[in-house]
Amino acid sequence: MNTIGQGVREIRIWDESGAFRVIYVAKFANTVYVLHCFQKKTPKTSKADIDLAEKRYRDLLQELRLAQ
């Protein structure tokens, strides 16, 4: 998921109720930051879901910079 940010990964889960996605980053210290999780309703991930994950990634980078 480098379209969202460097080091961002995706977990895909399928079960009888549908498809789910978890977008996360685990490259900072010993922490996993979940940027967004949602149930997929269409084959393509919506722009709103991608935009939200991108915003949360940028916010996380800013927060980590301020904490240094």
C-alpha cells in the first residue's frame, strides 16, 4: 500500500459475511498503528477509504516528529 505511505501494509480477510481490510503501518519502533479498517462493499477500494488512511498516515508522521 505504498500509495498511502512508505511501509503501509494491508491485511485482507474474507468470511461468510464479506470482505474486510485492515490498513496499518508497523515500521515505527515496536508499535503497530492501524490507519483504517473497513468492510469492502465493492471490488475496488473507495477513494474515501484511501484518503482517510492517507490522512491518518500523514497525521501519524507529524505526531511522531513532534514527539522527538
